[in-house]
Amino acid sequence: MSVRVRRVYEPPGPDDGVRVLVDRLWPRGLAKDAAHVDEWPKGLAPSTELRRWYHADEGTFEEFRERYEAELADPEAAEPLERVRELAGKGTVTLLTASRQPERSHAEVLARLLSE
């Protein structure tokens, strides 16, 4: 199983496999045809409240990770999470995010969870 994380603004690579946008909102200034997104499961994105809390620098990345993982345990996230897990079982999946620091974003937390 190969799950990787990339910024959605980077050009697609030949080894990206299935490209999955994991942000709730469409990335600012990016045309949909230029993004080459195969799937967009909005239910995997952190809640608006959690996203705002994290971006307001009110907590640590570790605390964000714990809260986000709790959200992913919600039944609403079960179906999209299983869909991405199935895709990853068949080949490479690239999780796309607009985050400036993808290594400290929900996409990284999701990638780790899918790789377990």
C-alpha cells in the first residue's frame, strides 16, 4: 500500500496513481482541470471548527492529530475512508492538500492512518 501526500498546486507526477483531494474547500486560484483530481471525498476533511482552531495556533499538531483522528472515527467518515483505503490497496494514492505545510496537515495524519 502506497499513500503519499503532495500539495495540490504541484504539477501531477507520473507515479501519483489516484489523486485524492482531501480538503473540504476547493483550492484557491486553481482551475479544476489543472488539478487532475480523481476523487474529492469532502467527508474526510477536518471539520470547519477543528480547522479554524488549528490555524489559530491554539494547540499543537499532536493535539490536532488526536482531534482529527476522533473525527475520522465518526460514522460519517467511514464510507469515504474505506473508499480511499480500497484505492490504496490497489495501487498508489496521492492525497492532495492546499496546505503550505503538508507534513503538518490533516493529509499527513490521514496518510499515516491509511498506511497502518
